[in-house]
Amino acid sequence: MKLIAALSAAMLTCAASVAGAQSLDLGVTTDYDTGGAGLVAEYHGAPAFSSGNWSGAWGAAGRADADGDAWFGAGFALNYDLSETLFVEASFMPGYYVEGDTVLGGNLHFRSLLGLGWNVSDRGAMILSIDHLSNGGLDDVNPGSEAIALRYRLRF
């Protein structure tokens, strides 16, 4: 639990110090395979583009669980507005994996994410997402890992 607290504090500190922030997500997660509970944080910068219902931004994310596993990465996130209240989110972020009890092979891992969000206010949203971590076959060991998360997004 100390690892989760330390990693969460580091992610929040980094996200809060970035100028021109667009949104910060905080939430809980569980590893689909092991059931390990954890925390997630995700930062999205100001939109790099916006066209119709589409928008995209650079971002950074991290997740850590009670098994001592953690991942931090950065990449690009897309949003597609289905309506004024519902949206779909997708992202791809390469990052660094810290091995705890779950052996995924190597430290370089790619996270792909798909989520469904609900705008609960002008500044807030709830997002249910699933993500997949993989080293993309760069290591002989590559079982991958899936996680389900429930996040709250604060736009500022």
C-alpha cells in the first residue's frame, strides 16, 4: 500500500505542475486476471486538435496495484462525443512497467485503452474503461494484462 500511495502522490504532483492542463482523472482499478485492486491517475493536456465530435490531446497516465505492480506512460488520447452527456475515449501510451508480483516481461510496455464516459457536470465526468498492457513481443515473456477502471475526470 505504501507503493500505491507514493506512486499516486508522484503522479498527482507531476500532473498538477503541468501548465495548461485540460483534465485530471483519478480512480480505482482492478487487474482482470489477478483481481488485484489499485489506483489510476491520468492527465490530458489542452486539446491538440478538435474537429466536430472528435478531439485529441497528449497525456500521461499511471496505475499501481496492491501487488506492487505499476506502470507509467505518455502518449495520445482521443475523445469522441456521442451526445452532450456521453463520450467514448481511446488512447495509446508507451511507458515503463515496474514488476511486482505480476511478471509481464521487460519494462517497456504499451497501454491501449477504451472507455465510455458520462459528463455529470460542465467540469466533471465518470469514465468506465478497460485497458491492455503489452510489451508488443519485445520480450520472450508477453502474457499481457487487462485492467478495468472507474475514474472521475475533473476538467480545469
